[in-house]
Amino acid sequence: MIRNNLVVSLVLAALALSAASLSARAGDRAQVPERLTWNLADLYPNDAAWTQAKDALQKRLPEMAPYKGHLGDSAQMLYGGLSTVSGMDKDLARLMSYASQLADQDTQVSKSQEMVQGIEQVAAQFGAAVAFVRPEILAIDPQKVDGFVAQEPRLKDYKPYLDNILRMKAHTLDPAGEKLMAQANGQMAGSAEAIYSIFTNADLPYPKDVKLSSGEVIPLLDAAAYTKYRASNNRADRDLVFKAFWGRFDEFKRTLGTSLYSEVKAHMFNKDARHYGSSLQASLDRNNIPTTVYKQLISDVHANLPTLHRYLKLRQRMMGVEQLRYEDLYASIVKDVDLPFTPEQAMDLTLKACAPLGKAYVDDLKKGYETRWVDFMPSKGKKSGAYSNGAAYDVHPYQLLNFMGGYDDVSTLAHESGHSMHSFLSNKNQPYITADYSIFVAEVASTLNENLLLDYMLKNEAKDDATKLFLLGTHLDALRQTLFRQVLFAEFEMKMHEMAESGESLTGDNLTKLYLSLLKEYYGDKDGICKVNDLYGVEWAYIPHFYMNFYVYQYATSMVASSSIANAIREEAAAKKPGTKARDAYIQMLSSGSSRYPIDLLKGAGVDMTTSAPFNAAMKEMNTVMDEIQAILDKKKA
Ligand SMILES: [Zn+2]
């Protein structure tokens, strides 16, 4: 497809339940009330109608043939070619949505899986039929393209799409070179990740029997088990779990280092072949993000390490330990509060929390809930996790949830509703070709709603200090993980590429050395704020995101941007700065799809990601949260 707008929820800390434990508690789909299921009939009334539409699309594929080799002939030919591709792509996205969502609601139904395979075949044929479009556009002189746009007004909608292709001209090879690149990437690009994945999922001999202080013997067979036991409330057990788990990774650091080095070498190959100055630049250029944004983020974090250290000291106080250690960071610092919610309450809270975004936003979302955008309940065979899918341009967005009734489930609804409304507004206001949006802005829309929800809960629903502490503590941990842990990852990623680009080989040993030095610096080991055992320097080997080519920094930039925008909107709503300027600018961003570049879209919404201002605002928020927690703790003591 020429666009890609399925936003799968970014899994940060919220790995709630594994699919297995979920389905053990889940009932039959047939028992779920209809109002809590999504209405796929809005896409196609039934499977037969879907099949008919799929066959019709397949028959239309040859319509592209007359444009091949002629896109640069005239404005009419260019418009004809682009509108034909775009029209077919739109139908394909709708067909894909129906089949994949049908398959996701019950993965055990083989007919749905066959439908997915069927439409994937059509997608592959479509891809082959339109593969010439991009290279042909690149071959046209940019001035000639501008002339075409001036001549044919209907081409105006396609201008951002054309510009985005043409700006890559300097990094595009001749047709033979591009063919070779496609072959090289197709054959080899995923190899390192595939090896890493199979090794860590299937072959790595994880510790089978860690004996806890209670006498219980537990297996640490995967990341899910590690994630569970590292949060143990018993310090001696956390110690055991960390040593056993990282000890095992340490034994295999040579293999894992070689694997990661191979991934980095693939990035370097791309950088060299496409004439970029660095792998970082090559990666960020895909979304036209300047490398200064990345570097700014890292230097902002360094300048704000005292805020992280304040957090660590607060954690030390709340845990009542003399010396905080790295293995103490996942134990809960606040008591879990049982806050059960029904789906109706979750919708109601999300709508109320979104009030600062204006009546129109709330009304549209409410209507979406009422007309069954959302598939709420877990059931046997349903796909785990959560996502929003806004690909069906002419219909409406959909959400898949696995709602269990906790606060994190309400938060997930708010998050996915942020994505859905982003899709809804962009689809409504943009032509198809620019209705899609990039990840860099996508997670702003979702985390902003989480931010509004938390604020609403604290002001209106948290009746006692225990609930307040729970909400604040949960938020504080999310800020710590996103703004510091993820940026540490981002810095490690940048530095390992720099090492390799300057000719140094990457090995398990020097990757561990680099990672450990960052851990010690971030967590204030030297000053005794949080002690980091040298063994934990191998943590890099556990992070699959390092195979995603400079991806993780966007977790941090999204949260920084959304925190900044949410704050501005709240100030307006509280009439500190009367008006609706911040809100209007934000709704405008949500309505703009990819008609502008991500950095410009955010600038329009009031955040300049090339400066320190948004990060500083997020730090202010984090410090305010800590002030509030401290005030509650001091009150308790008094
Ligand atoms: Zn998301």
C-alpha cells in the first residue's frame, strides 16, 4: 500500500496479561453484548459483499498499465496515474481492514485467515502493478512537476505526496541501483533481527529454576516472566531474578553482540549507498526529521538528570531502603488501588476528560462509541493487546481492546480514542492521499488523551489520598520510563552507530561497556543515588527495539509534545489564558494528516521540537507530580 495507517499501540510498560492467561478468563464472543462489539457491517454488509468488492478491485489492476512510462508526459497523465493508484489503494485499505479485523476478533476461524491471505495476494499484485510510480516521479524534473501542478488544479491534493518523493532525489539511485537496493534489502535487511528473535525466543536457555525466598521455584523463561518477577516486593527476590536473568544474557553476549553489529552494518550499507552522512540521518530522513531533534532530546535529558535523581530519591524514600539499587526500579512504590470500571464508565470518563478539546471532538467521539467503533471485551481466540485502525477512509476508525476493568484499561481506551479521532479528523478533512499520518505525530494524539484523563481523574474522581497516590505514582513511572529510559536507549543507539561508523567493531564486550557507562551516568551511580551492578550492562541484549532503526526516541518526543500541548489547552480551559487558540491549533494538527511534515505539524500546534522548551515543560510536569506525591506523604507523616 502507498499509505500505512494502522497504529498499533506502542507497548511500553503496559504488558498487562499474556494471551494465554487472558483467554483462560475470556468467554465466548457470542456472549458479548452487541453494543460492546465493533460493527464490521459498516465496511461490508457480509463476507459475500467483501468477496465481490475484492474481485472487482482485482479486475481493475490493469487500469494502471496505460500510465506506465508516461507519468511525466503531461499534467493529465500524472493526475490520471496518481488518482487511479490512490483510488485503488483506498479500496484495498478498506478490504484489508475488514479481513484483518474479522481475523483478529477470533483468530481460530480459518475462513477469516483465508480472507486475509486472499487480500494479501491482491495487495502484492497491486504493489507490483504500481511499483513504477515512485521511480517515474523521481525521474521527472521537480520544476516540471511544479508546472504540472500549476496547470492541473486537481494535482494540488497530490503536491505534498510529490514533494515528499522529490525531496529524496539526492538519495535515490538510478533504476539499476534502486533495483539492486530493493534486492539487497529484500534478501538481507531482516536477517539480523530474525536471528535475534529466534535466538531469544526459542534457543536462549533461560534460567529454569530460580528459588525465591519463599522456597518457591520459578522459571524465568521469557521476557514476560522476567517483567513479572523483577517487580517483586521482596528485595532479595528481585536481586536473584536480576542476577539469574542478566547472568544468562551475559553468557551469550558475544553472539548477541555479533547479531546487533550485523543490524548496524545493514544500516551503514543503506547510509553509504544512499549518500547520507550518518545512519541516524538516513533513518530520520524518511519522515523528514532533522537530526538536531534527536540530538536536542539527548542533551535535554542530560541537562535534566537532576529531575531523574529527584525521582530516584523519592522512590528510595517511599520504598524505605537505605541505598537504592537498579533492581529496585520496578517494584511498585504505591499501593495498588482497586478501581474497577465498566466499559460504559470508561467511555463516560474518556468523554469527560476530553472536554478541554471542545464540544465537536467530544460529540464525534461519543457518536463513535454509540455507533460501535470499539470492540471492547476479551473473548476466546481474540487478538491480545489494543489498536486503533483508521485505514477505512470512507467509513470510520475502529478500535480493538481487551477490556478487563482496571484503570489501565480506561487509559488504553483514552489512548486508542486519541488515535481514532486523529484518523477521523484527518480522513474527514484531507483527500485520501494525505489523510494518513506518521508515527512521529500519531503518538502525540494518543498520549495527549491519556494526559487529559489523568488530570480529570485527579481533579474529579480521586476521593482519597491512596487513589491519588496510585494515579500520580503510575503517571510518574510512565514519565520516568518514557522520558529517561527510552532516551537512554536512543543515546545508546546513536553511540553504537557512531562507533561502528568510525571503524570500530561492535562486540558484546564494548556494547556492554557503552551501555553500562550510560546506565551509571543516568542513574547517578557515582554519587550513590542509585547503584548499578556491572552485570546489568548487558541489558542492551534484551531490547528488541535496537533492531528497529532509530525508533524509540519517538516514544519520548511524542510524550514531550503531548504534555506541552495538553498543558496549553488546560490553561486555556481553566481560563488562565482565555481563548481557544491552543485547542484550535491542536485540532488543526489532527485534521492535517500528512499534508505537512511532522515537525511543521507540531510547530503549528505550538510545539517546536527543535528547541528545549517542550522538554522543559515536561520536566515541569514531572516535578509537579513529585511535589504532589511529597505533599501527600508529608501529610501522612504529620
Ligand atoms: Zn498508540
